[in-house]
Amino acid sequence: MSGGTILVVDDERDIREVLRDILEDEGYEVLLAANGAQALALLAGLPHPRVVILDLIMPVMSGVELYAALKADPALRGIPVIISTSDHSRAPPGVPVMKKPLDLDRLLAAIAALP
């Protein structure tokens, strides 16, 4: 049913670890980053993930800044993004948004629906 790599970018360690456990149980390889700068560093050295699950409010480099950097880079702009946030008003237009606390069944369905 599943497969591929998912990058979870969230400054809350508990959220990163819970998502990693759930996604790994579903058959995904999961990479974790605590902010946008860490995520960009990971993306620079790896094949593209199936999707980036992205919190918006983080220190160092916010999710909004990371999203803008992804879309500005021709090598990264095709990576799908799902926003995970408690404040959906900050989400870029046209990007799927999952309100925190996450509905895990809805999140898994959104990931499975990706090409």
C-alpha cells in the first residue's frame, strides 16, 4: 500500500517522533527535521521524498520560508507538501492543510493519494 520517503518538518519533537512511528508502521521511510534549515540540508543530499509534511511556525527557518525556498528552487519545486499547523491562515494558497491536532487517517489518505 505504501512506500517511499517522507520528510517531517516540525519543531515539536513529540510530533516528529509520533509521526515517524505511525508512518514507518505504514511502510514509509521517514526523515525528521526540526526546522526549515535542517530540512533544506537534508533535501540537498538525498533523492526527493514522496512528500514533505511541514509545520509553519518554527524557529531558525519557518515553514513558510521553507515552502518559498522549495518553490524557488527548480530542483525541489516538484516535491509535494502537506501543511500541518494550528494556524491555517498562514498556509500558502493551494497547499493541502491538515489542522493540528492531526487526523491521522486523513493524513494517511492524503499521502496515499499522491502520485
